[in-house]
Amino acid sequence: MVPEATKALSEKQVVTHEFVNSLTSVRSLSALLADYPGLDAGDRNRFINIVRDETERLVRLMDRLNVVTETTA
């Protein structure tokens, strides 16, 4: 189901929005993790999980767009 706010947007605009949101989250949280090595373990784990979730979301989006991806386990 497409959210009501995105119905008027083109597919390209939606995809661009999704990429920008995920990349912004990853960039911000990775900077936070690097700049504040003394974060408590709970916050650190929460931020790492968000980065992991966002990168997986980007991979799914790329797969949906048939972008060739090579992943390493």
C-alpha cells in the first residue's frame, strides 16, 4: 500500500526519496558512532542496528529496481 502523501509523486521521486532518507540515516549515525566512541552500549547497538536495517533496505530497493548488486557474506 502506497502512503497517501506519495500517491502524487512519480516512481522516480519516491525512489529518490527512499534513497536519500536511508543514506542520510546511515551517514548521520556512522558519524555519531565515530565522533562519540564513549556512547553507552545500548545506544551504540541501537544505532548499529539502524545502520544495518537501512543498508538492507537500500539493497532491497536496488533489487526491486533490478540494479545488479554483489554482496559478500
